[in-house]
Amino acid sequence: NWAALNGSSGTVRSLLEAGAEVDTRTDDDSTPLSLAAFMAHTDVVEMLIEAEAEVNPVNQHQSTPLDSTYAKWGLVIGVAKMMQLTVERERWEQDRITVRELLRENGGKHLKEL
């Protein structure tokens, strides 16, 4: 999950190739896809979808990966600072639109649509 949150596509690829569970859950029931979508890591989202990750898991915050792409910048930057990650706002804004499209193309839905 850390690799997905961090956007470390090489590590995610290695873990998947080694047989790691694609839908492993964190303490709040977030999956790697949820975390990658939240941080708008397009390449990781693509990789997880190709690995047949569940596209509509619901976490304890009652959000799906698609829902998480609508998170407010303040929340995203707060998580990034807490986890010591670097996020560029302009790129994040652009990439989350791409992530939304990827999720929608692969059956991603908002919680209210499930």
C-alpha cells in the first residue's frame, strides 16, 4: 500500500510480479487502487487495473477510488506531509482528471452509484 500511495510504479510492478495481493487493505479498508487514485498516480492506477484490482472497493470513509479523486487539496497535501511525500498541485490537478477517466472506463463508480 505504501508503494501505491507513494506512486512507486517500479515497486508496485515488482510486488505484483512476486504475487502480492492486488486488493490488500489498510486499517481503514483502503486498497492500493484507492490510495493511488487519491494521490492521482496515473501509472500505478493503470497497473493495478491491469492486474484486475477491484475498481469499486469501499473504505471506512465511505468512498470508492473514484470518490477519492475528488478529495480537497488540503487533505491531499496534509496526507502527503504526514507521509513525507512530495506532491505538485498543478500536476495532481491534471492527473486526477486522467485517473477519473481511467476508473470510469473500467467500471469505476461513486459510492452513491453502487
